[in-house]
Amino acid sequence: MTMTEKSAVVDDLAKALRDVLGPDGLLTDARAMEPYGRELRGMFDALPAMVARPVSTDAVSQVVALCAAAGVGIVPQGGRTGLVGGGTAQPGAGQIVLSLERMNRILSIEPLDDTMTVEAGCVLADLQRAAQQADRLFPLSLGAEGSCQIGGNLSTNAGGINVLRFGNARDLVLGLEVVLADGRVWNGLRQLRKDNTGYDLKHLFIGAEGTLGIITRAVLKLFPRPRDVATAFIGVASPDAAITLLPRLRAASGERITSFELIERFPLEVALAHTPNTRDPLGEPHASYVLVELSSAQPGAGLSQVLEHSLDAAMDDGLVEDAVFASSDKEAEGFWRIREGIVWAQAHYGASIKHDVSIPVSRVPAFLQQADDAAERVVPGIRPCAFGHIGDGNIHYNLTGPAGMDDAEFLAHRPAINLAVHDVVAGLDGSISAEHGLGQLRRDDIQRYKSPLELELMWRLKDSLDPRAIMNPGKLLPPR
């Protein structure tokens, strides 16, 4: 197809999309589209050909059908908080971005069923508040919850701080509505806890990053709202001590651990230096820290006493070096402010190379030691900044360059560092993506770590559900 013919296709498609979406539903001006082409870290900026902003599933269906007929790629986009380039168009590919931001209604909350039915563009924090107003809990919680959208959370199978107790996004979904690659709508909006009538189709689309279809609505699980919460900030000698502490607290609390977060000393210093309203919760420095939270829907469950007694015993055994307990919600929020401030505070130390990995919990200490050694061999003086959800084995293994090294010089080592770290992950039977997905950033890397058969099965699914390859092209799946 010549450039003139391509231009004519785009013009015809724009006219048809404007008829479907109305004057506010289609953006074609470069300045208006610029935010939709910008990835959070600036790694995958690319202006799309157009931005479609539907307000209903029917409109999404019509947009997809028109793009399928024209052979134009569609990039579903949520709150633009992803870190792997999964929601941005590819440069010069003539793709359109389909933003779900105007589909942001909470359709129903059923307290007796403990369910919430929502549109994909709902911001996660809004869902949390709506559940709380209904005296319920929607437990998905992560740093970007003030702007990320539930459709994106489901498409990447997001995790967050409560996975240990409630599971990933996949575990919080009962039903989905999905627009398929030909524009047809699959209505799987079921509120059933049990449905053993064949393949569980919703799981094809959760974690698929929009490459198989576009999630437009979801039925989410709700839980009783916590009435008793206990939080502590703990100093330990090593990650080994942290994972040894985990089963002891589980046994003592009756599996009521909601969060169990590891913070190494360097990221703690980073957060304290550059996050407002923070202070070191413990008087003396420690090699590693654990932020633990217990919760129960039972008022007066005595979790503070359980936590204090358990940590006192662990201290007597030499497993815990020191601990401080949150005496109020404000103090607990202060502990979490440190944990959540690490990512943004790290930017003050120059460029960083980030890894979102998953390791069997028992092997996390081995990973940290081996990854530190491997990274040091690539860039002597490199500064590991490790923290994350050690309770479920998800570590955010970020690396800051040596003091005084130029950012460009450090980032030139990115391929070698990624290879070194990911080979350690694979050697410990882990995953190179725990909760952010593959997008464009990790798409090609996965060829080294998935078997040819796994990749073949993934491509068979893609070919079956998206034979024209228009759904989020160039993401998740490596080239054949």
C-alpha cells in the first residue's frame, strides 16, 4: 500500500470513528494526543494516529469492528501508569489508542453477594472508596491506585501489597465483558463463585495485556471490611531472618497477615532522604526491614497483642533485632509512606534500572545475594535498591548507578544488567515479570526464559482470537 493509500485509509477511518464516537470521542490533534502517547518513564513515547475515547461497550465494539475492517492496530489504554510500554503505540505504525477513561461507572454493588460490577475505566482508588462506603473491602492496592484503572489492572494481572492474603487481580474477578478482535462482545459478567461448565474464558484475557481482546466491564469480589488492624516496622539482620519470621507470624495470627514487605537499608535511606513527612521508625540502623500488617473483620480481634507477643518471642530467639508498633492509623500511614516513597525518591539518585521479579519465597535471600554479585560484576560500585512483597516472593530489584557515574553511561549497561539479573531469576525457577507484565520492555527477553512449546501455545491463542493481529500489536508476544 502506498503512502497516499495509507493516508486515505486513515482519513476514512477517522470519519467513521467520529460518527460513532461524537466530537469529543476522537482526538486527532497532535497536542491533544500527546499525553496518550507518553509512557510514565518516557521510554516508549510515540504519538498514535488517533485516540478513540468511547463511553460504552457498544461504542468500543464499533471502534474495533471498524479498525479490524481497515487493518489498523488498536492499543487499549488505561491510566497510563504501566512501566513496560504496554499501553503506548509503536512509532510510525499508524496504530490508534483506545482509551477507556470515559467508561468509569460503578454499575452495581451487591453486599449480599459480595460483588461489585464496574466499567474498565474506573480508577482503582474510586473502587476502594465505593466498597468502603458499602462496608466492604476491595483489596487490590498499589502505589498508582490514585490514577490506574481497573481494566489495566486486570489486563496486567496487577499484584500490590495485599497479594499474600487476597491474591493477584486474577483472584479478585468473577466475571468479565470483553470486546473481541472482530468487534463481537463476549458477555461473561457472571457473579457465580462456582461455574464448572467448561473453559474459564475470563482467564484468557486477564494478564493478556489487551492482545486478545479489550476488557470493558468486570464483576469483582468484595470482602468484609477490616475492623482490627495491627501494623509493625521491624528491623532484622537479613532477608533470611525475614522469611523465617513469616511462617511464625502466620501460625500465630491464624493466617491473618495482609502484607509482609521487605525493605533493604539503602532504599530505606533513599525514602527517608527524599519523601516528605518520614522518619526512621527505629533508632538504630539495620541491614533489612519488614513492614507487616495483620487484619481481621472481627472487631477487637486482639491482633496488636498477637503481633507484639509474636515479635517479643522472635526477639528473644534472636530473629528480630528491634520493632515498633503503630499506635494509630496515622502512625501506620507513616510506615507505609516510607515503603511507597522508595520508587519516586530513587529518582534523586540518577537513572535506575528496574526489575519486577518473582522468586519462590524460600529462595529470595539467594536471589538477592546472587543478583547483587551478578550486577556488581557488570558495573562495579552499582547500588542495589531491593524492596517489595517478600511474602509472595515478588521483589522490586532496582539498581542505581555508582556514585558519580553519568546516567547515559550507566544506562548503556542496561542489556548486560538485565541479562545478568534475569539469568539469576531463571536459575532459581522464578519469573522475570511478577506484576507489571511484559509490554514492549520485556517482550523480547521472554524468548530466553519460556520454552518453545510455551511460546507456540501463546501464539496459537493469539492467532485464534486475533487472526489479523490488530489487538495491541508488538506487545507481550515476541516475534515468531
